[in-house]
Amino acid sequence: DAGVIQSPRHEVTEMGQEVTLRCKPISGHNSLFWYRQTMMRGLELLIYFNNNVPIDDSGMPEDRFSAKMPNASFSTLKIQPSEPRDSAVYFCASTGGEGRAETQYFGPGTRLLVL
Amino acid sequence: GDSVTQMEGPVTLSEEAFLTINCTYTATGYPSLFWYVQYPGEGLQLLLKATKADDKGSNKGFEATYRKETTSFHLEKGSVQVSDSAVYFCALYSGTYKYIFGTGTRLKVLA
């Protein structure tokens, strides 16, 4: 299995530009999570999807952030407009319904730098 | 609410030293407990897990025992290697969708 795939791996953009991060979860997994990791705040859950439906987006920092999951094999996280404080590593993770023994499988992350 | 507390890092050890990284938790139910490891430039990956009290998770020489009486899940390894240098995260999962992660402990092993 290829694991969780994220693209791009690195993104450098200027303040005010739109940024789109992409994720392909593990085939057969029905839950998908977007996280943001920074030195200051550690690992933060941004949004959670179950069966392609957003269940909890309370971690999305503000309206500039939006996420979609049009089908079971693809999700996007969009930042528009981007700001320097959005610089972070963004991870996508998926889970496959193991119940209480649920393991989260993380992608390699997208390292975003907003200048 | 549920929470995880793990020891502050960084932890610096010499190769072949004994490792302990402390983790305690607060949870209303009976969570599953996990240790994840993050190598430089990579995502988190599962190291080991335990789903009920007194279970011991083990992998790659690392061990952790689910202690309900002390609400702890300390990570141990008898002899660390340079390749174990990474950030280690303790986490709990209570059966809803939400994982609770600790802040991470950076381990540096010197040759």
C-alpha cells in the first residue's frame, strides 16, 4: 500500500496568494483528518471527515481556511488569502475503522512557507 | 476533558543508554493509548499501542505498559541507538473520532 499521499511536499508562496494542499488517504479508509504542526502550538487538529462528510471543523483557524472531500480518495485544504502566520507543516491522516484500537496513518506532510 | 501530559524534552542520551519518556493521561472512559514517532522531515507513525489496562505494547525494542492505577503509559527502551533520534508523541483515543496527542518529546542519541 502506498500509504497516505500528500502534495506538494513543499510550498513557498507570498502573502495574499491562494494555497491548495492535497491528500489521498489509504484506500478503504473512511476517516480523514487534517492537522497543522508548529513549534509554538504543536500538533493541532483542523478538521475531521467521516465518509467524506465534514464532522468537526472547530479547529479551522478562520474563514480563510476551507477543506473539501469530494470523494473517498481525495481531499483538499485551501488557504485564501494566505498569511505568514500560516507557515507550518500540514499533515493529512486517515483511519480505517479498527474501533478502539484505531491507528492513525499520517502522510509525509506539506511544509508551507508564506513570505 | 481528556488530556495527555508527557515529559518536556529534549532528552539527550549516549548510545546504549536506557530510555524512559514519561506519559500520563486523564480520561473519563477507558481509552486506548499509543506512542507515535516522528523522524525528521516525516509524518508521525505508530510505534506501539495498548488497548486495555495491563496491556504491554512493544515494537523495535520499545515497550510501554498501560497502567490504569497510575494513569500512565511510559515509553522505555533498554539500549537506544543513534537511529532512535526522533520526536516521540504519546496519544490517547477514547473511541470517538478525536485523538489527543501530547506535545512531543525530542530524543537525541549521541554516538
